[in-house]
Amino acid sequence: MSGPAGSATVMRVLRAEFGIGLDGVKAVLTQVLSGEYPATLPEMELLARKLRASGVDAVASRTVD
């Protein structure tokens, strides 16, 4: 899933999982997509699973500093 429909789905999942409003979800989306969201690998894998369940092709991976 890509484009506006994909981003809307990701934002919907982020809002449900993190309990954030529309004002904060875009910032979190940017951090998640860039690999800069401060979370553990298991936390990101859980998020990736929820995204996949919503039809979004998502993979959690480690980033190297």
C-alpha cells in the first residue's frame, strides 16, 4: 500500500496504538518511516504486525548508529 491511502492507513494504526491525535500522528509517522522513532525492536515488531494486519507491507529492523 502506498500513496495517500497507505499513509492514511498507517496514521490510523498509529493513532489507535499510541493514543495520539491528528496533530501528533504526522510527526510520529515521519519518525517511524525514517527509522528514528525511539522504540525497542520488539515494540516495532508489534507495530509492524498491526500494520500488516491492516494491509500495509511493514517490516521492523534494527538501525545502526
